[in-house]
Amino acid sequence: MSRAKLPVVAAGRDWAAALGGRLNGGPGDLSEHAVEVTRNRLRLALICFVLVFSVLAGRLVQLTVLENKPAWQAGTQKQHHMLRPTILDRNGIVLATQISTITLGADVAMIGDGPEMAARLKQILPDLNQARAARLMSGKHRYVDLKSGLTPAQKQATLAFGDPALKLTRASSRVYPTGHVMAHSVGFTSSDMRGLAGLELYLDRLIEDEGFDGVFESSLDVRVQHNVRDVLQEAMAKHKAKGAGAIVVDVHSGEVLSLVSLPDFDANDPMAQGWTPHFNNMTSGVYELGSIFKVFTAAMALDTGLVAEDETFDAREKIKIGRKVFADEHGQERLLSVDEVIIHSSNVGAIKMALRVPADVHHEFIGKLGFLDAVPFELLETVEPLVPARWTDLERATASFGYSFSVSPLAAVMAGAAMVNGGVLYEPSLRKVGLPVGERIIAAETSRSMRRMMRSVVTHGTGRQANVPGYQILGKTGTAEKHARGGYNKEALVTSFLGAFPARAPRYAMLVMFDEPQGHADTYGHNQAGWNAAPAAGEIVRRTASLLGILPRAEVPAEQAAVKQTDRSVEEVAYAPR
């Protein structure tokens, strides 16, 4: 329909005169024009209504669908949380996940009597903290949270309660089904879903740097972790130790299957016991680990070719370096083969082997083992080792049997894995490793020698209490005095056992450690590693080997006879485990 065309009217002229006879009715008269104008105005109003309705409808869709907010939540508080990946163990068991929870809150201004409201709510919510709810609803804050984690039944009961002062809020919560078991490895988050420790903190980097939004498949095995933790808890209580820890790794990839640090905490309530249990003994602590380092000293001496396997070292007398005099704890007082230096944990023998190697070569080998820098690892709670400022013969002598510098148990177990896996050092990982890339640090032949020596330690030496028939465990004990003012405290020990299994073809390495274990009747008052760390390591293998697909196997006689002897049988030697 065409619009009526009106004439142009000059300023001050009369509309009626301009229109002339068109006022008398007819097809183009003014009354018809008025009808047309009215129709156009209605059309314009209809268009405006449609536009406004479209905007309102779009916003409603945004609120109810795109933002996934149910109708009952309208007008309640909003909580914004980042969506975090689920963390799984290597077998697909959930270690950490995110769930949606319902929180009950109240508009205090709409409540007349707070204690009365609390009493009424208690009738439909039996687990409500009535005293706290009454206090909050009588306070000065306009809006308060009364109870989080409502069940579906509790949500429905609250809705049926029908009080407009009550508000239901949907929020996200991080849940850790394993509680204490994986706490140090998995970590925990803040209330706004930011990682604060463990893999949760590492995930923040993945999310920010790589945009990671998938499922995180860890290398951890919850079955192994449960058993390792149980063994340590039992042993820690038995030996009245201040702390304990253990790591189990795949020697051919660096994958960490178990990492336990005690005391620990519940990841679902990380601050219930304060900050102390959060310290990770295995990654954040550095220790002088004692005689397990004799394994590395022997490997260095053999690998450089400066010491032959059939050589002997005179351990009949003490050795003096500067003002320091060193002696053997177990007092063999005879010539010892390289094997026997390790089996009997001879300080004198280890020192003589170390000093056979030039200082720069010795220092370089320590670096190859990973003992001069922090270990690359997904957990950011790792620290630098404490290394001597100088590398004199005295520092080298004490380093040969595990003093003068401090390393993390994580670094020690990875170096130990290289000693038995053919000589390749891998980086530890809490992720499944596709194609592991390692660095050769000793020859395969040297690694075979170390396997033989470490097997003999368990069958004939200081680690005999780690022996488990059928599993052929390799190992070396370590006992070190802790620092004290003016020197060392002989009563405060750190004990450890560096091991691997099965001996015939090692697949897993482990390090077990105790902080200040005590002697008792069952150990005849002894508190060295042979009496606590070694038996704990054996029990770990006993409980976990089958879970890892390693079945017991009869001992090979040749393995039992693999001890090189000098002037008398090893079996005839009596000593206290160290």
C-alpha cells in the first residue's frame, strides 16, 4: 500500500488552503490519510515489540541454557570456577575429579528470628550445624552460607520448605576419592579451583601453556600405592620414626608408580592438620643418605677402568685424610674385594676406590648421576641438592660413603635405577611415558657388576632382612647421622634402602627411607637401616610384586654363589646390619 503524498506547505500558510477541495471527502481526503498514518504507527509499534521480545528471549535462553542455571537458582549468588581435568591412575582409577554441589544460603534481611529458622531447618537437615546456622542468621552479613554439599533429597526438602529467604547455589568442588593415599602426588586446589600442590599445581601450567583440557593419565598405580603406604605406616609405628617415605619407579622409563611421604594429609581437607604433613620427604627434602652411595662409588671406579673387579683393598687399618680419621663400622680388618667393600659396607674401601679417580672425573660423575641440580619432575615441590663448596680429597672421601652433600630420595632412586637397568639414567615422570629417552652414564658391563654386588648385599650382607624368597631383590642399605650443632647426632639417624627387583632382569627400583627410627626389643636395640629400611623394602616387594605381574621364581644357585671371596667365606663373617 502506497502512502498518501502531501503537498509542500510554505511557512505561515494554512493547511486547509493548501489542501483545497480535498477536505470534502473522496479517495484522497484527509480522513483516509489519518487512517493510513495510524496503521503505519501500529506497524512500527509491532516491530518494536518484536525486537524487545527477541532481546528478552535471548537473554532468557542465555540464563537457563547457555549458562546451565536451573530456574530454582534465579536470583541466587553466582560462583565462577574453572573446569579442571580429571586425574586417573595408570589403570583408569579416578584420583581427582570435579563435581557439582549444592550450597544452602540465606538472605539474613528476610529472616526475622535466626535461631528459630535454624531450629526449623534442623528438622529437614539433620546434619546441619544448628548453633552455627543460628549465629550466622543473626549476624551482620546480608548473605550467609549455611550448609554445603546438599544431597538431592536435601535439595528437594529445602525447596518444599518454601521460605523465600533461603537460596540454593550451585558450585564446583574438587573431590579426591583416595583421600590420604595419593595426597602428596595428586595435591589439592583452592576454593576457586586453582592448583596449590602436587599434580594439581602442574595441571595449571598445562592448562595455561598448552590449553590442556583432556583427562590426565598419570603413571601412578593406586594398588601399589596402598600397599606401600600400609607397609610404611606399620614400620613407622613399630620403629617410632618421625617420618618415612618410599618411591617405586619403572627402571626402563622413569615412570613413578608409587610415591609415599609420611606423615600425610587428606586431600579433601588439606588444612585439617596444619601445614606440617604437606612436606614431601621424597621430593622436597634433601638428606645425606649414607652407604647407599657406595654403589655409585664402586660403579664410578669400575666404569672409569681405574679399578679392576679382581682388585682388593686393605681395610685392616684406619685411613687419615687431613685431620679426619675414617674407620669401618663392621671391622672386617682384612683385604676386601670390590664386591666385599659393598657387601660389608666398608668406608675405608669406598674411600680408597674414590681417591683412585681424579677429582674432576669424580665431580663429573656426580653430575651425571643428577646430584648437582634439582631433578626435573612434574611436582614443583622439588629442591636443589646441597653440594660442598670445595671438592677436596676430604669432601671426596666423605662423599664416597654418602656424606658431605645432600640429595633428594627422588634423585637417589633414579640414579639407583641406572645402576641396574643397563646404565641409562631416565628422568622421573608422573605421566605415562611413550618413548622414554635416557642418557647412558655407565657401561652395560658395569651395570651387570652392580647387579651382582647388590644381590649379594641382600643374600649375604647388610640387607639380608630385605630378602624375599622367589623375588631375588637387589639392594644396598644406608645409615647416616643427622646434622646437629657442632657436628652430627649419633642418635638421630636417617636410614634408607636402595633396591630393585627382580634381580635377573630388574623392572622396578625403589628407595625406602625412615627419619629417626628407634631401636627396640625386636631389633636388639639397633636402629640402623638393616633393621628397619631393609625389612620394610622386602615387605613392599612381597605385597606388590604380583600386582606388577612379577611372579615368584625359584632361586638360581649361581646367583647365591655370586659373591667373590678372598681369604675366608662371607658366610662366616658376623656383623650388625648397617
